[in-house]
Amino acid sequence: MVQREEIKKELQNIKMQVLKLSEDIYNEKAYELAEELYRRYLKLYVKISPSKVKSDEEWPYYNNCYFYALDLPTPKEFSLVCQNNLTSDRTFFKTYVGLISKEENSKNALKSEKALLDLVYADIDALNIKAFDSSIFSENKHNGYKIAIFYDGKSFRPDYHFVRQNEDGIWSSKLGYEPEFTYSDNPLNYINNNNPFRKYELIKTLELVKPTIKK
């Protein structure tokens, strides 16, 4: 219990550091420093976050389908760094595959299925999350929850999409940075219906087990 409380205090401390950083409106390295603080924040957060995810969970965070699938929040304090800094042309705090592990080749995530998966595994490893191969219809064998990874390398602009399976068995996904969610008992039936111009294909299903500290 003591360890969980210490982690909560450190998470608040990090957010306070980010707030101070957002007030330094001429700091050219503000965004880079915010990303470093965000990595620290997430590595601590997963230790006290719920081991399972829920379909009816509110998601007030401005981040993408990948971070939603991994159940990783983006506190509003990080967005303030972009909104307040006068030396940056960034309009929002961006979340992307490879951010957590600080992989230099994160910009290559869309080049191939392998490049995408390598970055996903690097991020998961950085968070100390265990990942086990699974499938859409199999039962969880490690008391974790599943994510499905889709890749579209056939369209004019390659893209990826992530979907998670919640505790009630329903799959849900977030549409990019938009606040809308979609739900289905089988993501294979609806993934391309969300965007008829896309040709997503399922490339991997993983069961994830967080390093959650027991209460």
C-alpha cells in the first residue's frame, strides 16, 4: 500500500513539473522535456493502473487508438506545453508508436508490419508489460487482456489501428484522436467499415499483463 501511495505522489509531482514547463513559454526544449517526463509518468502509472479494462470506462484524454488500447492516459498538463509554448509549432501533444521506448526509428512505424510490431514490442517492454501471442477468439490464459493490431499497407497512405478487448468480452477502439468510440463482439467484422477507404488486416493479437502492484 505504501508503494502505491508513493507512486501516486510521484505522478502528481511529474504533473507539477510539466505545469512549470508549460509556463516557460520561450523554452525551445520544452516539448522534448515533456516527452521525457511523460515516459517517466507512464512507467509509474502502469504499476498502479487496473489490470483489466472496462467497456464503459470514461476516456477524457486526447490521445490515439494505440494509447487507448494500452490503457495509457495523457494528462491535460502535457497538452499545455504545446498550447503555451511560443517557440513551438506543435498544436498538441502527440502520442505514437515508439514514443514510450524512445525509439529513434519510430517514424518508420508505417513502413512495414515488422517495423510496426518491433516498435510495439519495444514500448511494451519499456513499460514492463508482458505480452503473449493470442487470437481474437481464444480465452485469456494469463489473467490479462487482449489487444488486436491492424495494419494497412495497401492504401495510398499506410496506417495502423489498435483495438482492445474489455473485461466483458466486448472489443472497443478509439478513432484516432477523436473522442468517438466503436464497439463490437468481433473487430474483424467492423474494422474496415469505420473507413471504407482503408484495407486494414489483422497482423497480431496479444494478451497483455500489466505489472500492476496488488493492493
